[in-house]
Amino acid sequence: MSRFSRLCATQDPARGSARRSQEPFMRLPLAFALLLISGSLAFAADAVFPRGSLVGLVPPEGMTEANAFPGFEDPNKNASILIVEMPPEAYDQVLTGFTDAALAGKGIMVESRAPLTIPDAKSVLVTGTQAAGALRVRKWILLAGSPRGTALVTVQVPESNAAALPDAVVHETLQTLAFRAPPSVEEQMKTLPFRLTNLSGFRVLRVIPNTAVFLTDGPKNEFEAAAQPLFVISVAAGAPRDEDRLNFAVRALTTTPGFRDLKIERAEPLRINNMAGFEVMATAKEAQGNADVKVAQWMRFGTNGYLRMMAVVKADAFADYYSRLRAIRDGVESGGDR
């Protein structure tokens, strides 16, 4: 499955939001870049950047920053703008899967495809419709790439409200796309709905604003566990019923990209910080190489969401790291999984 296909899979047109679940565990985190402006439109200084985001734009009248996903929304019109951020090198990877056929596989019927004028950025804008049950939505999907990053911006509104968000307004909005300098690690960490009290010698590798953090132990800024250990922490809305936790936890791990020949060693309930949780241990090989790795996944369940923690370490080094991994796990304080 291409990176673009996986991104599309996280978008729920019936809700006009993003399901933040397994995507933080892709080999590259999510990021989306913006830049600006045309003639009489606003200037970059007027762009609104969602909390912790490097990508912003001037939202249409009536839209405000969303709380449940990175972007903007107008609940009265059930309209939304979802912004996903990725590194600069992700543009070509996403573009490969940004085809009419790939979109059709996600239920999106493409009506037009053309570049959009965005200073210092290359871009492709696709427009079309998507059905979700009885609901049909109007969609604009912009892929933009610049030296500062890559952005995938999805604008959608029910066809019944399409007159409230005309095509011309959407084009003007997307042309205000703007990038800003990256915030410090400390600033990015403040956007997360959880707090780390014990890094156990690991360091922050990358933060996905409002959603996830990647930790590693070693000098390389890479996401391959064969190079050095990786620990990922993310939070997502929604929690399975008690009797469904086993299947939920196992499915989450077995559908995570980046592994092959994955074999579950054990999967059992485990209380984590006095909260209901689940532990899954597995062995696997890295998808891009032949390295043997050990994978540990912990989920901590709350009433309205769950916290997911996953560690990936070379198999022959896992025993040496295990106590440190548990220290990180037990040091996560959050409100996002309650």
C-alpha cells in the first residue's frame, strides 16, 4: 500500500475529521507544508497555524481551528480542512500513489486535477466527490511540497452544503498555504496530550503535533530500528470494549507498516499506571532489510480513548533495553486516553 493510500485511509468524510490511530507508526511521520498567496489575497503573516503545526493558511469565513484534528472546521456546515504534515522527501513518495485509480479505491471520484499556484512550492490539486453511506461530500485534496516540508490538505463539505463553500473560495484558501520555521522540541512536546516523565536515556527524534512522539537511543535521525532502538507513543480517540481488547491490540500491531514475518509471542492484559492495558510481544524482520527485531506494544485504555506505545529494537539487544523501555512506558502521564 502506498503512503498516499494509507493517508487516505485515515480520513472519515462522514465526520469531516481524521482518525488518528496507526498512522504515527509509518516509517515517516505525517507532515504537510503550506505557502501562500495570490494577488489581492492575504499575506503569509495572516495565515493561521494549527497548534504545533508548521503549516498554516487563511481559513474561509466561519472556520475556526479544530480540536479533534490538525486543521479547521465549521460545525454548522459540517465542513473541514484537514492538514497533514510530512518531511520534504515525502512529496515524491506520496505523489506516486496520488493517482485517480488510488483515489477511486478510497471511494473518491476525481473530477479534475491541476497544479495550484503556491510560491516556492510544487503542487497538485485534485477535486472530486466521495460517498460515505448516505452522505456524499465534495472534496479538494492538495499535495504541496517545498524545501521546508510536504503538506496534504483535504477540504471537504457535504454536497448539500456545497453552496456555502464554493470552489473559488477553496482555491483562494489553498493559495494562502504557508510554512513557518520549525518550533523547538520543547514547544512541539507541549502540543501532545500526554507528558513524558522518564526518557530513560532516549531522546526525542520527531514529534507529530497533538498526536505522537518518536524516541530513539543513538546519534542517527532515522526510523529504522535496525539502526537504533525506536519508541513511539501516540494517543487516539475511541476505545474498544473490554472483550474486544485482545483482538484490537493484536490487529493494531499486525497491521503496522514496516515489518514482515511478524509472529506474536504473547498477548495479555496488563495494568499500566493503575489503568487497564494490554501488552503484545512479537518478533519480526524489518520490511526494508533482513534485520531481526523484537516489537513490544503496550496499550493503555481510557473511557474515551487509548494510549499506544510501541518499541522496536534489534532482537539481540532487546533484553538489554527492556527495563529502559518499561521505564518510559510507566513514565507517560496523559489525559488523552481518559
